[in-house]
Amino acid sequence: MPDVIVIGAGFSGLEAARRLAGDHEVVVLEARERAGGRTLTHSFANGDETDLGGQWVGPGQDRLYALIAAMGFGTYPLWDDGDHLVQAGGLKRYRGTIPNLSIPVLLDLNRALSRFEAMARQLDPAAPWTHPKAQEWDRMTVADFLKRHAFTARAREMFTIGIGAVFCAEPHELSLLHALFYARSGRSLDALLSVTGGAQQDRVHGGMGALAGAVAASLGDRVRYGEPVQEIGWDPTGVTVTTRRQSWRAKRVILAIPPSRALGINFDPALPSRRDALWRRMPAGACIKCVAQYDRPFWREAGLSGQAVGGKLAVRVTFDNTEQGKAAGQLLGFIEGEEARRWSEVPADTRRDAVLDAFAGFFGEEARTPIDYADKDWTSDPWTRGCYASVLGTGVWTALGQDLRKPLGPIHVAGTETAIHGFGYIEGALEAGARAADEVRAALA
Ligand SMILES: Cc1cc2nc3c(=O)[nH]c(=O)nc-3n(C[C@H](O)[C@H](O)[C@H](O)COP(=O)(O)OP(=O)(O)OC[C@H]3O[C@@H](n4cnc5c(N)ncnc54)[C@H](O)[C@@H]3O)c2cc1C
């Protein structure tokens, strides 16, 4: 009987297993036939790679940089030279994080952003519900905040696109307290939106999904694929984990899967009502990640960075995702929030055309003729069902947040959604995996 069963071979489960494997018998049960969860490296026909899931690492994400180095991978900066584009009543060029808008709009946007950042800085990311105004902020949505603190339609539109890019959700879906916590957990909203100096700064040579694959490979046959867990039963003598294929016994379990997926498992004894209520109120955001590959990064010839924002088409945020050292260029676009749910229902070819339409709207007609194309609809993936992470609506943090990391008997919970720092990010997945491993080590000592 293994000491520990880890459920889920995403970065969080792998980190927990890696930390325990030296001195405990560990088995990792993974539903898919691959490791990496919300990270996925795709190979184009010409052999170039792209990440269709999580890909970036930036300052402050020290655990992830350390893992990259420990596994012998390297990083390179995302292309960040040239002018960015904003579609705001016509296409305009700008530099930096804030688009080139009229002075009144800029002042309005800056004021709203500064206000948001100042509120976020006041929170304790380990216990956001303890802030004196937690109840008030948790009753408001980000849309309510915008009504109060942004007065021009354009500033609200830009803030909304920024929220979409960070949360894959609409302002009215998000508790203000959750949005403030998330920004605090990831350093600041500005850091989460920025390239150089921010969360989009660096990419991993070979791909982030490939890094997860390498971590899983280092664990050898401890990782079992095609083992979707259906039931977890526990009593004073240990835990029984039942997958589609077989039952396993262990002393402890680490559950490292998204909350919405945990609800698909039958628990015996039944989950406490608060935990059930919490997980039910932690649905994921919605995102389709789209990458077009071109014979060269042609937009650079026009002095453009490949970063564009705004407009009314399917894709409202783009990046130059070209692999360092490769001739072919890559444009990356995100379809987010309500748009993602809409485009998830549309045939793949129609969606591809819509994405290329949006790219052409920013970068010209050449964008309509890529040499290859790939996208990944995370909302329809049965083992993820949305991304980048859970989106908490009003009232959840203050009513139920205290239960987020509490073990359920011998079952410990990990996953990026239980992180204090880097909630929603790979960094948070690693922190949570390490914390759950510490809990198990202490319990088994
Ligand atoms: C499109 C996209 C872009 C992103 N961009 C970034 C980025 O640039 N930088 C960044 O840091 N983060 C990014 N993220 C978020 C990041 O990928 C996640 O926060 C992180 O990978 C989550 O890791 P995890 O281990 O907590 O969960 P997951 O990766 O979801 O791992 C959970 C694992 O559990 C498995 N599983 C689920 N149910 C069961 C079951 N019943 N039985 C067994 N196994 C099960 C799943 O198959 C999965 O492998 C992005 C995510 C997406 C989707």
C-alpha cells in the first residue's frame, strides 16, 4: 500500500509527488494519457512548438523559475519590441501597458487602476476575508466597481478587456474581493497584465507542457495515466481511491484537481456541506487559446510588437508568440469570457476564420494566410472545463473561503485554486503542491 496517492498530474500534483517521492511511497493517478493538465505543448507540422495552455513565467514566480532550472530547461523573453496596437475608434499605436487613448480617458483609466491596486494591496492573500471591508467588497462585482470608479465608456471597455485577459471572465461575474485578492496573490494587476517585468515576461524553451512531461518522467512509473478517479472513501485505517480500472489503498491522499472536477468524484463519507457549497461556487473562467503560424513574423517589419488589444471581434488580446531562434512567426490570440463560451459551440473552421479575421484587423491581410494554425478550447475539455482558474462570484470568499485549504480527514487539497501566492498560475500550483506535501509529511511522521 503506498503512503500517498496524488490525484492529478498537473504541476500541483507533480510538485507534491516530487517532494514526497524521496522518502515516501507515492502513486499519482491521472485521468488523461498525459501529464501537465492545463499546460499543453503542441507541435506544428514543421516541428516548431507552441503552448496551447499555460506558458509564461515572470518575476516573483520563483518556484517555477527554480523548477525550470532544476529540470534543465531554459527561458527566453516574449518578443516585446515595437509598437503595440489598440482598437479604439480606429487603430492606434502605443508603448507600455496603458494604451494610447484620449487624455480624459487615460486619466479616468489610470484613476480606476490606481484605486483598484491600492485596495488590493491592503489584503492579506492568505485570508482575504479578514479585511475590515471584506464583506462590502465581496458583495460587489468588478462591474459595480467600474460603475463607481470609471466614468468614460472607453475606460470601462479597456478595464473590461484587461479583466477578461486576466480572469477569462466578465466584470459582472467576478466578486470585487476575489479580483482584488487575485491581483494581490499575483503581486498586482499591473504585473498580471505586463510583459517585461510582468507575468507574460518569459517562455520556456521546448514548451511549458514539455516541462510538465519531464517532471512526470522523472517520477517514473509512479505516475499512472488513464486512471480517472471516480470515488474516494476513507475510514480511520486509510483511504480507498477507485478509478475506472481499479481500487487503491493509501494512508493519505492529495487531491490536486480543479474544484469543478473534484465535484465529479463521489466521496464516502459525503463531503461536508460547506466544502460542497464552496466547490460548487468555484466554476472556471472560459478561454480558447489560438495560435497562427506564419512563414515569418511579418508584423515586426512594420515596427509592430504583435501585441494588440480591443475591438469587437472574437480575439481582443494578441501577442507575438514566436519561438526564439525559429524563422516562422507565431501570433497568439485569446478568446475569453462570454465570447469563449459562444465560440466553443462553433465549428472549428468557422472559429479559425474568425480568429484570422481578428488578426487581419490588427496586422493586415497577410494575417489571413498562416502556414499552420492550432487552437484549444479549454471550456469543452472534460478534465479541465474552463480556465485559467476558478472564478469566484459574490459572497463566496467571505462565507466559505476559510475552508479552501482545510484537509478532509486524510484527504489534503492542492491545485492552483488553493494557492496563497500565484492563485490561478503555475506558480500557485507549485506552492499548493508543496504545502500539501508538507501537510502529508507532518501527518505521516
Ligand atoms: C489557456 C491557458 C493559459 C494559461 N496561461 C498561463 C500562463 O501563461 N502562466 C501561468 O502561470 N499559468 C497559466 N495558466 C494557468 C495554469 O496553466 C494553471 O494554473 C496550472 O497549470 C494549474 O495546475 P494544477 O496542477 O493546479 O491543475 P491542472 O493543470 O488542471 O491539473 C489537474 C490534473 O488533474 C487531472 N484530473 C482532473 N480530474 C481528475 C480525476 N477525476 N482523476 C484523475 N485526474 C484528474 C487533470 O487531467 C489534470 O491533469 C493558463 C491556463 C490555460 C488553460
